[in-house]
Amino acid sequence: MIPRRYACDGEDISPPLAWTGIPEGTKTIALIGDDPDAPIGTWVHWVLFNLPADVKELAEAVPPDKELSSGAKQGKNDFRRIGYGGPCPPGGTHRYFFKLYALDSVLDLAAGVSKADLLKAMQGHVLAEGQLMGKYKR
């Protein structure tokens, strides 16, 4: 279960995430966080890309800036904000997927792009991917 502090009912800050196993040849990492259980279809909570390949974790409370100090850029979530937007289901228990992608290139995208724009730009550049699923209930 995702702790309340990372949801709209709490501090609505991004959770800490860490990973291993990034393949050789990775230039950047992309992250998409979404909720496939939303009543109107998959709800996007986070879009982040061009994270340097040597980064192995994100501390909690990543600032909602278009560009981070690492050079990574953030897209727009379905709350129409840059950066992370926490779980905020209207009812029931929802699943939240944090999907990590190892890419063989730096993406030529501006900050503020949508998940769809990021997925399109990543085509043909994904070396590996992984995901973590958490749940939240209000």
C-alpha cells in the first residue's frame, strides 16, 4: 500500500524510488506513473524523462520543476500540472504503476510533454523496462 503522505490526502509528494539492473548502453531513463483503474481510463500521475543513466534512485519529494538539477525533464500529468500528482481515487482501491524505461538516447522533447508524446518519442529506443505497482485506497 502506498503511504498516505504520497497521496492527495497527505502531502502529495513523490515517493522515493530506487532501481538496479540498468543495461549497458543506457543513456537516459524515463519514468511514467499511472493508474489504470481510474473511471475515465488510465490516469497519468507522473511523466519524467532524460534522467541520466547513472542515477539509481529518486529521493522523495521530487520538486515540480520542468527541469531538475540532474538535467531530467518532467512532463504534464492528468492533473494538468508538471511533475508528480499523488493517488486520489474517487473510491475503492486503485493500482498505481511506476514504469521505468532504460533508453539508448537522450530524447529531444521539451518539458511539459504528455505521456503519449513521451511514449511516441521512446519508440525504438527502449533497452529494458521494469515496473513497481502500489495500491491506494481512500
